Amino acid sequence: MKLIQSKNKKPYRFTLLGIVILFFLLLFGGCAHFGGKSSPGPKDALKKVSRFRYPRLTDDMPYTGLENAIDRSLTYLKRVSPGKSFTFGKEQYTAAHLILSLETFKNFIQTHPRDSELNNFIKKNFFIYGSTRNEGRKVLFTGYYEPTLQGSRFRTAVYRFPVYETPQDLISIDLSPFSPELKGKKITGRIDNNNVVPYFERKEIEDPSIFQGRAAPIAWVKDQTGLFFLQIQGSGIIILPDGDSIRVHYHASNGRPYRSIGKVLIDQGKILRNEMSMQKIRAYLDLHPDQQEAIFNTNPSYVFFKREEGGPYGCLNVELTPGRSAATDRKLFPEAALMFIQASKPLVDGDGKIHSWKPFSRFFLNQDTGGAIKGPGRCDLFFGSDPYAEIAAGHMKQEGTLYFLILKP
């Protein structure tokens, strides 16, 4: 998800002192800015599985949605260079090979194979790579969904909280040209007295005396908690008083680190760890409106949006498919690739309550990423936008196993 600078702005100049300080921070003290200890690279995130240890491949959903998700990954892959490289453990495969791999798999599932036929086909024709976290601590699967908020195009006494588009003074700097050690590194900030400084954090953006006029509101919503969750989910639908709607999608962030308010509430003893869910957070905030601002501000990260027609869209700029699209750390795992997961899903009764959890396995496509999805041990599953999606995504926090599939050369 690329952060942009307004085309109407003149090029910025950076002071020599600023560049020196920047290099010093990134090369010698950068671990605090980029997430602490060094994380594994893409070659260490996946390991080829022996064909004698392949997981048993079954799928708990109709293949129709899977075919749609495959088509959307193919749309992305056909936009990039055929020679673009994708890393599966120690091996590299081209975009052209990924296209052939997905087309081969899609053609086969269109025959509606039995489980035994599917497993024999995969063993004969595909390599499977497992997340290296499968070998020890398992992968943690969480969920996300597309929320719906009530809003207005104009601020009123009811609709008071702005959904901002990307500010014109927000810039993103690709550090790769400065040094090979900085390949893939970016910083987000703004210009102050000809120096690059960090962009405003959440509490400053929420303060009109600091932020007013820096970004245009796309809409105004009446639920501040809903707006906070919209930023976490990355996309949503705003229903207007006249029945019309506006679809918004992640466009940029302020570059500040994401911090979980759920963890804050656990650490403060306000919600028990084994009871934590998005629904529990909302219930606590609704009961304690005087604490909302302080709790929200413990997360300095802030998300800016853009209008969308259709969607929601993932980081590959293709529409996500409910129950078939997943988000991983895009620095580690191959984009658009076919995935297979084993975890547990919630079963919901007629009152919208979870009454049990059931093991399941399913094919997904790697089509999104997220600020909190870091490392080989995390994966976020897109559930959609219906009532079940909100319940499932809000409670999903299950360990399981994660695999990637690729056609044998």
C-alpha cells in the first residue's frame, strides 16, 4: 500500500544533517523503528515439505469462491513482469510460473475432485512449502472484515468524527537509493523547516488546533469506536442518511507503530486475556466513554482513506474474496500465491453467539497485508461483511498451520 506525495507539491530538499542522522538511526539504532530484533527473511520463512509429509488436503467451502479468488490473483500476476521473482523458501519462481501454477490448479478443481483425487493430484504435480513456525510454535490466525458505519458528507451534531483522506503534507521516502543496507526500507513523515520529521501521531491528528485543514474529510461518522475499528480493518462502507453509501479503503498511514488497545486493556486489568475480542473492547468503551480518548491514543498509528468503487481491495489492488483471501507479511511470503491452512473456526447460533469452535482446512490466496501482520507466525483471514464476518473476525485468534503450494517446474 504505497504512500503518496501530492503531485502539486514542489520537490523537497533534505538537509545534510538530516540525512546523516537518518543513516545513523537506521543503521545503528533502527531496530526500535523497524520492530526490534531482526526478523527472518523470505528464504527462512518457508521450508519445502517432503512429499511423504504433505498435509491431508480438504476444503470446507464450495470451490466457486476459490475460483474467483484465483482469478483475482491471476489479474495481479498478469500485470507484473513475467520474470518477476517470488520466493518460496530457498527457491525462486517467476510470475509466469505462478500463473501456470494457479491455472493448473483451477482447471483441476473445476472437475470437482474427491479428496483422494485432490491429494494424489497435488502430490504428483505440486511442491508444498510450510511456514517455519509450523515446526515449533504454530501460526496465529486472526480475522478481519469490512465494517459498516453510519455517516454523513457534512459535519453535524450527530456526525462529528472525520474519515480523513491522505494529507497533502504527508510524504513517504524510499531509502533504498541511499544504501544497499536500506533496501526495502521506507519512512513516513512531513517537512518542518526544511527537515524531515515524523508525521503527527494519533492524539495530534485528533486535535483540531494542530491538524485542521491538513486533510479533507471524505465523510463524518457518529461512532468514534467504529471509526477506530475501521482504521484497523482497513476498509468499510459508510451509509449516508439518504440511503446512499460511500466505500472507503486504506490509502496511507502516518507511519507511527501500531499498538494494540486490546493488549493495553489486558495489561490494565480491564479485560481478561481469555475473554479478549473486538466485541469485548467495544462493550468496555461503550460503558466507559470518558476513557475512550486516552485508550485510543495509546495507539499512535492513524490510517487515511480513499474512496473506492467496488472492493474491498487488498494490497495487490484486486478485490478480496470472503473466506478465500488472506493477509500475511508481504516481505516474507509470496504475493498472490495459493495457500492452505488448518485452524479452527467459530460456529454461531441464531442469537449471534459463538457456541463452539470447529477444526477446518481450506485453500486461500495471499492477497493482502496489514500493519500488525508481521513475521512468519501471523496470518489474517478475510471473512467478508455480513454479521457472521463481524463475529468471527472479532473473536478469531486460533493457532494452526500454514502452507504454500506451487506447481513443480
